[in-house]
Amino acid sequence: MTASEEMIYMDNQATTRVDPRVLEAMLPYFSECYGNAASRSHGFGWEAEEATTKAREQVASLIGAKPKEIIWTSGATESDNLAIKGVVHFYKDKGNHIITVETEHKAVLDTCKALERRGEATVTYLKPKKNGLIDLDELRSEITDKTILIAVMHANNEIGVLQPIADIGRIARENGIIFFTDCAQSVGKVPVNVDEMCIDLLAISGHKMYGPKGIGALYVRSRNPRVRLTAEMDGGGHERGMRSGTLNVAGVVGLGKACELCAQEMDEEAERIKGLRERLREKLFAELDSIYVNGDLEHRLPGNLNVSFAYVEGESLLMGLKDIALSSGSACTSASLEPSYVLKSIGVGDDLAHTSLRFGIGRFNSQEEIDVVAERVIKEVRRLREMSPLYEMAKEGIDLDTVEWQHD
Ligand SMILES: *Cc1c(COP(=O)(O)O)cnc(C)c1O
């Protein structure tokens, strides 16, 4: 018995199921078509190279890029590392200042911290507003003549908010600064265009968009301006010298196919998934009081809902929902004991961060599943609140902040 037979999967910001059409496209490249895409001397190599060329076109087309601007990587973590370290190392004579945001993915934050630790860069971490979006005037005011890179993600993986990346791109372009955006959560879900948004570097991950794990891409602008990167891995000089290593041909083909499907189906799918998200939200808010959406609702991924449930213990809530795959802003599901740094950064208190759930709705979720999840969450929150003296007091109108607690 696998988890999928007994559980509802609603954690599509953590990873997505490989679309069966993607799997089908990949299969030949594990068996008959096993050539090395770098082999120039025979048909096996040509066949593999042809497949990667097609995939490059599929990925490029989805984001309005040219095929040669796509560099294959092992995923968005590697793309984030290559983009940031690659720029810092290549442009070190020009400057060493990076501007990024507190709510970026760890692959961006920890890369920046590593560069700071080694004395290779100084980093400004912008604090987002309460709705999760950054303040563009603040961004402008942090730019110095040493700033070489602005790194701001498109869609946040926890709260789903969409940063105004076209505006950020314009600000970067006007100031002659390279703009990198981690689009692991947004490519294929909402429109992204590297020219319209003045994007110079962009990270993609296969497994966040119904492709396989362990494959990703970095878009690197080739002109107006041409962006240069120092390679972070030495080897055979693959991928225009920026990322050595024999290509994962099956993975590359899978990511290409995943992009093609998203290009064809994105508009309709976004509409459908947003409908499901709104259905879930409306049901929860119709039945429960003292619950809060984290992050802006308007500038948001269609498939993300992040809600805090006051007066319940996050741990107990998740325990009661064991047959539904969800993420929480609480410690018990992750390696660390801290509440989510993203929720903290947008001003959500520890209590409400610990009782937050992230609903990640995706391509394979049905309306029936939404209804089951809504019903189960409502039931579970009510059950826990019935046992909560705090909730009782709040309902009676006692202001909990003024209560003097008895310690002994
Ligand atoms: C998942 C994710 C990553 C990491 O991608 P991998 O392909 O798993 O390495 C980076 N950034 C964001 C925003 C993500 O959601």
C-alpha cells in the first residue's frame, strides 16, 4: 500500500506528481535511447542531443526566452546557487552588494549567507510588508553603486504571494543591476516572460511543475544585457561552460514536456485551481471564526492557501488530519524547532505561525477532495477548540492579553 492509495495529497508546493504524459515522454530515454548528448560521433549521441534541443525549446518557449539561454541544472537549489555565486564571482570587480528579501527560499538565503561569511558579498535583506510583498521604494533606496544583483523570488513557496517582478525588473534595469528571480513555484502556473519582466536570470525546478525531481534549469540572458557567470563546477565545459556534467537526458526531456503541457493548459488550469482554492477558503471561513489567511489574497498563486487557526495546537491539528498531506508553519513537521521564518517575517506571531496550515492545490486535486479536506479541517478545529479553555474565554469576550496568568 502506498501513501497515495489512502491519503489526499494537498502539498503541491512541496512537490508535484509527475504527469503521466511527462513520464511517457521520458521512458525511452531510460531504455533504447541511452546515448550521451555530448557524443558527437554516432547516432546514439545525436538522438540524445536532439531530445535535449527539443526540451530546450519547450522550456524557453514557456518563458519567452531563446533556447540557448537555458542551462540545465539538478534543480532550483542548484540554479539559485549558480545564479548568485556565479554573478558575485564574475562581477567582483564591479561591486559586491546583493539585495534580496527575508522571505526567499533557503537556497537563496543560505547562498547569500555563505557569500557574506566568506567576505565575498554584503547583503541587504528587505523586510516585506504585512501582505508579504516588498516595498518598491525601499528597494530603490537600498541600491548603491556597489549593488550588482537583485534577487527576488516570484511566488513564495509558503504563502504563495507573487512579488511585482516586472516592476522590480524595471528598477534593476534602470540601475544597470542584474535581476535574478527564483520562479520554481510560478513557472507554468502563472505567466512569466523574461523580456516583459526585464529578467536576467531565472530558476526553474522540474518537480514543482509536474516534472521529475532532480532536474531544473537556469535561464541566463544572452543579450541586452549579456549576463556572464563564473561556473561553480569544473569539468567538461557543457552548457556553454556554465554547468559541466553529462546531461540527465530523461530528466531534461521530462522538464521539457512538463513545460509544453503547462504552456498549453496554464490558463484553463489556473482558473480551475483558483476555483478550488476559493471553494476551500469560503467553506473554512463560513464555518470557522478566528482564522486568518497569511499573505496577500490577490497577488497570489492560484493553488496556494495558507491559513492560521487561532486557539488550536498546530501539532494536534496535523495529528488529527493524518490522512491528508499538508504542510504547517509549525515545528513538528520540519527539522527545526522554529516557527516558519516566512510567517515571522510578515509579522505573524509565534502562536498563529504554529497553527498555520499550507494547502497546496494542484493539477490532480478534485472538487471532491476539496470538500473532504474542508469538512475534515472544520471538524478537527471545532473538536480541538471544544477542549480549549482559551477559546472558551475568548468567546466569552475576555481579552486574553489582559488576563493575569497564575503561575505556581
Ligand atoms: C522547491 C523550491 C526550490 C528548490 O528546488 P529544488 O528543485 O527542489 O532544488 C527553490 N526555490 C523555491 C521557491 C522552491 O519552491
